[in-house]
Amino acid sequence: MKTILILCFFLVSVFSVEGQSLRMKKADKIYAKLSYSRASKMYESLREKESNAIMLSNLADCYYHMGKPNLAESVYREMITDIAATPEDYYQYAQVLKENGKYEESNKWMLNFYNKDRADYRAIEFMSKKDEIERIIERGERFSIKNLDVNTEGRDFGGYFTPKTESVYFISNRYYNPMVKHSWMWNEETFLDIYKGTKGTNNEIENPEKTSRKINSRYHEGPLAFMPDESYVFFTRNNLGKAFEGKRDENKIQNLKMYYGKVENDGSWTDVKEVPFNNREYSVGHPTISRDGKIMYFVSDMPAGVGGADIYKVQISKGSGDIIFGTPLNLGVEINTEGQEMFPFLDTSGNLYFASDGHVGLGGLDIFVAQNALYRDKLTIDNVGLPVNSARDDFAFALGNDNITGYFTSNRENGKGDDDIYSLEMFNPLENSLVVRGLVLDAITREVLPGAEVILRDVNGKEVGRTKADKDGSYSVPIKKDMEYELEGQKPQYLTQKISANTFNLPKSAEFVSRDLEMSKESGVSLYALVTDRQTGAPIDNVRLKVIDLKTQEVIFNLRTPETGDAFKSLENKIGDCLKYQVVITKEGYLGKTLPYEYCIKKGGVIKMQESLDIRLQKADVGMDVGKLISISPIYFDLNKSNIRPDAAIELIKIVNVMNDNPTMEIELGSHTDCRSSYAYNEKLSDLRAKASTEWVRSRISNPNRIYGKGYGESKLVNDCACEGELKSNCSEADHQANRRTEFIIIKM
């Protein structure tokens, strides 16, 4: 089930017989709008005559999202070794292989993905959990499951209980109405509606009835949750039609919205309205509510998240006749990845279940649990295991008040339809979790050391947990019983400190093990990096910093910076050694950088990378001129010519480097002239120069469609030096030169 978060609808347009390149552009536009069924048919028609790696990647992605992993695998296999294949192609191919049960081959491509992007959370977790699938299988089954009679040949998912009465709501597109012409262009199926039933014998959902037309629109309705007293209901919807045309985003995609309404005594939902953090530019949905009615978890792909769909939480309360909402908070990297995290569910004990395709699992979406998530700031997760999780998509996990019986949804083989609802009964409960906790201290002064990194390793040295000491110097990392561990403390200007910890022979009631880390000041050679804002000089947090030793291929840093914007590591190098590193720095909203760094060690102490390497980041946003941000010199052409001169190439390569360092940036290259010569001549010449410059850049960047050129002639003078027609100009040569310019305007980040 790749389709639940962003439920989109597109009006059908006529496709006429045209030239191949124009048809490809149309197919790409339809693909960009997530209309995977239409796009796949168009790509297939073009496949023999106009095939390329990017098109094949799009086609494979269409099949992947349409739930056709076998077709997706065959197309990915055709393009994956092409030079144009991206790290995300590697990841998607690995996931498709996993869904098709080819775990060994999937692991090979995940390793390729890691080697291409070692800062990606999914890559990092894969490397730290290479044996995770084997561990899940060896652990055995924790549930008994059953495919329900309520399922149809269409899509059926959910099983959401009302807290008091335990009625069961689910989502389905089971009924086809030939009088309704609307279909979902993702996969050309009919739309999803909310149904209500009762929990019957053997956990069957009995007496299913479609809820009222006031709730079920002509388009999608989705996951829902009730307040504990059943006074309010929250649900997911993407209404369309004339009244909602203004609520599509800039790509004409109708994103999900979350709505809530009062539940009347007769069960009807009234006074339905949107939650305040809805936005037409991103999706919001999939609510679940704590049993005290104070916290709601939900899913969104709003900006500044970790990945595609992230899980958030927000405080809620009932005011005078309405719901009062706090500010949404992202759950962070312990839960969210660059992939999709969705379908959160809180049980009565505060355990958070959710589906993810970013964490290591058996394939597709797997269901995970974060124990005691409602009461902990630092969360760890575990795969819920067999047979709930399979090689395909498993999601929409929900339990009743007993926290033992419930439902989940899967599109695994041998089901009745595309997605089927399964009942479950947990006969092997979750393991009780422990934490090791303590303080990180200076060994001499006994001062606490906020921000110190604490890494937990098993007896084989494998990393199994990581955290940072808080402002009070305290840390906490989840562990398991009857295990032996090693704790490693890291802090800039301090020596790495290691101590042992074990959980043998603990009382059954034990909840934690206490271990303090005492760290000594660094006296050898160490590397320090401080990433700051170019304008303000302030440290920048959450920067991806990756530093690779080009001699040994050792990864020196592979992290996101804390609030202090810095990173520190003790080196094994000695005086006289020369360092040769590659430094990669990225953060959303800034221009990323890839830089070489060479340094010969002349004395012991801390090597401050920022003193000899510009690792400041420049803020960047739509509408800004990249040329000004990175100080590009004027680009000159020979008189009346548009060929790229060697001195112009020196400046254009700067744009190439920026665009390769920022692979999602899109730019308009605009060429401008002064007023001399005719208006028409200037416009034509500037357009030739813009396109020549653009083609030069395109041939040297990834995804060349990210830049296009346009000539403006003398239409956008920056001063009063117009001289067209009867107008005469007394401007100096310097004034005219100011108008002869090339701009590189960011149109998308």
C-alpha cells in the first residue's frame, strides 16, 4: 500500500499523437503529478523508441507505487547499472527485491546505496542492522492472524475501534457505481470511503455499513480516531470539486487534509472543520489519540521534516465548544527516516505502533513499535515481527482496549483483494524494556558535559544505540535484559571514554541500570569542525556533515550537527602526517558544499577545520540569484557571438559545482544585454547566449532538466540607461556593463 498518505485526484486530459519528445514530456508531467497508472502506460508506449535511464526509473517507480513489484523489479534491473542511476534508485530497487523475497540481492543493493549516500538514515540503520531480518525470523511468531470475511476484491484497510463502545470503522472502495465517473488516477481505481461495523465472533467485522454521505464525499476518506469519550472524531479526507479547486498545491495535487467533528448521540458527525495546521502545499492525516485525550499523533510531509512522510505529535484539549491545538512537533530521527512513516496507533499503555518503509524490515511497509512512546522523550523502535509483517506492505495496526486483539492490513500474496484486513491476537507480549542511564562528567572537575555523544555497543562491537547528554549532562539509552554492553563517550576536546555495562541478574522490577561516564581532556591530535551561517556567523544545527579520508576511505564524520553546530573526533594521526579529506556539507534552506581539505599536522592539539576551510553555509531560497550568493564574475561573450569562452567556462563551472552539490535545486539562467543595438536583436542574441550557457551547464550536472535558459535582451535594465528608439543615453560604459549580465535565479529548492 504505497498510496495512502497522498491521496490525489487528477482530471483526465486528452492525449493526442505527437512527436516522441513531446510525448515524453507529457508522460513526465503526468508522472510528476503522481498519476502512476496513466504515466506507466505512456512510458511503456515510448519504451522501445525513446528509452533512457531516467524514464525507466520513473516507470519502475510507477509500478512500485501501483503495487506491482515484479514489474518494477524487471524495469529497475534494466536501468540500475546506468551512470544516471541515483542512490534513491538503488534504494528503491533494494526494496522491490525485498518485496519479491530476494533478501540477499536486496542487501547487495542496500550496500551500494550506503556507499553512495552514507549520511542517509536508512543507509546508516541498514549497516547497523545487517542481521535484522535474520533476527526477526529467528525470534518466531508473536501473533496469530486471520484474513477476514469482510474483505473484497478491492481495497479494504483499517479496523479502528471507538474507545468506549469498540465499534469498528474501516476504509474500503468495495462498491462500484457505474453512474459515478470519478476514478483515482494513481491506479485508476474507485475512491475510498469509511464503513462502520461491529466486532463479532472470531474477531470478524460484522454488519458493515457505509457511513453517511455527509462524511463520505465523492473522493477519498481515510484513517480516523476518536476522543476517549467519543465526543469528537478526527478523520482524513481529500475533498475535490469546484469548492476545493483553490486547495490544490502548485503542482495541482490535492493533498490530504485532517478534519474533525462533533459526534452526536445518534452517532452522526456534525460541525466538521479542518485542523489549523492543514496546508494545501502538504498533506496532514492519519490521527491517533492518547487515552487521556491530551496528545494526538498524526502524519505529514510538511517542510523541514526528516523524510517523505513523518510522524508528528501535538497537544490537544477541549475548550468551550471546540478543540484547542498546540504546535505540532516532529518525533525526530528515532522514529522518522528519509522514507515513509505513517499509520501511527497508540495503545492504552502508551506504546506507539506505526508503519515504515525506511527502517529495516521484511519488505515494503513493516509495522514497528516504540514502547512507552507517550512517556519518553528518547525513543527506540522494534519490528513487531512475524506473521504480522511480510515481504509486502503491512500497515494500519490497531488494538482494542485489551491491547491483545485487533486488526492490521496487508497486500501480501494469497489475499482476497489489493489490500485486506486481518485480525490479530498477540500471544507473545512485548519485551519489557530497560534503560542504562547516568551522567557524562569531566574526570577532573566533575562538571557535567552537555552534548556529549553516548554510543551503546554489544559484545561484538556493533552499535545498538546512540544518544546525546542533555543540558544537565544526563543520558539514557534503551537496553535489553541479560546482555553485556559497552558504553562509549565522545566529546570535542576530550578523549574517547569506554566503560562496560551489563543487565544480568537484575530484579524483575528493575527499570534501569546506572553508569556514569567520566571523560578526560584531549592531549593528542583531534579534528574539530564548526559549521556557521555565512551572514550571521551563528552555529547551524541539523547540518549533514560527512568527512571521508581519501587515503583510507575511512569516514571521519557522518552525522548531523547539534545545536552547537560542531563535531569533534580524536585522530590516530601523528605529527608529520598530512590529511587528505573530502568534506560534504548539506542542510535544507542552504547551499550545500563538497570541498577538498588538505592539512599537514605540525603540532599536537585540536585541528580547527573552519580556520583553513570555508565551511560556512550560505542561505538560499527561491528567487535568489546564485551568482550573487557565490560571487560569480561577469560572463563575457565575443562580439555578436554566443559560444562559451574559456573565461566564461571558469565561472559556469561554479554553477555546475553548486547544482551537483544541491541535486534538487532548479535554476533559470537569464541573459541580459544593455540597450545598444535594436530591441529584437538584443533579445535574440541574449536568448542564444542563455541557451548556450544552459547547454554547457546541462552537460555537466545530474538531472539536466533542472536548469533552463532564457534571454531577456534589454527588457530588464537595472538602471536608467535605456536608449531604444528616440531615447538617448549619456550613461558611462560602466553603467552599460551593469546591464550586460547573466543571472542564475533559483526557482525551486
